[in-house]
Amino acid sequence: MKTSDWLNFFKENKEIKIFHIRHLYLLTKIQVHSLRVELMRLVKKGILKRICKGYYANPFNPPSIEEIATQIYYPSYISLESALSYWGILSQMPRVLTMVTIKLPYKMKTSFGIIEYRQIKKEYFWGFIRKDNYFMAEKEKALADYIYFNRNICDFSEFHLEDIKKKKFENYVKKMKIEESEVKKWIMYL
């Protein structure tokens, strides 16, 4: 296809923000080898942005890193430092988007940023809400996840816990079977 044909294709399919090469093959019927060559040319021309191996962003409706993280490694939700920063509990902006998944841990470098997936037990995979086109841990769940993955943290100076609902947080950590000694430090700080 010509560059103008590709531009029309992406414009006509702008509701799809992320394309995998297999999706493009099914939609265009272009042989996979030829398709890879054409996509490389579009990337080199600056028309198309490669997210990571096999994935491309629609130039007419580019995805956010959060949408990429949720869609590429499913199921997952934003939590830990990223969610705590989003909710204003952690004052620093993390350089890595931290996700929680039931799959194996994984770190992915994309053209949109670095995404790190941390594995949690299936029975603890809850406590998140839908935000736009991705999933975000609730404040209390993000903090519970943080304690779950970082059990020996004692410095609370970076945390602004005023908006944490104490009872909800206590229920979450109880449900996640986090050691009482770890939780007491946080509850006292709350």
C-alpha cells in the first residue's frame, strides 16, 4: 500500500488505538513479511510509532502509556508507586509505570515509556476501578499492594495518607493476609 493508503486506513480505524501485526494482517490481507517491511518504512518516515515488538500506535488516535500497559499485558491494573502518585499519596512522579498482574513479572521498554509488571496472587487481584480505557487501583488497594510488595519500608515521609479511608484499608490488608506487624506501622501513621 502507498503511504496515503496507510494514512486513510489508520484514519478509518481511528477507534483502534493499538494495532498488533496480526490484527493488521487480518485487516489488510498483506503478507506478513511485506507487512513488516511496510510498517518499518512508515516508522522510519515518522508516520507510524512502534510501541514495542509487534505493536503500533494509531497516528490518528495515539494511546496513552496506561492504555498500552493494560492492553498489551492483560489482565493488569496500575498500582504501587504509579497509582499512589496518581491519587496524590506519593508526592514523587515515578519514572516507570508500575502495574499489578496475575501473570509472570515482566519489564517492558516501549517508545512511550517503561512499564513494569509485578505478579500478585490471583486471590488478591481486585480493588481496582476503570479509568478511561485502563484499570487503576483504588487508593487503599494501591497502598495495600505497596505494603505487600515492599514489606520492610519504614519511611513514611513521602506519603500523604490523609485521604486514605482507614477502615477500608484495614479490610484490604486483612483480606490480603499481610502480617499484622507490617500493617500496624501504617495504621499508626494513618
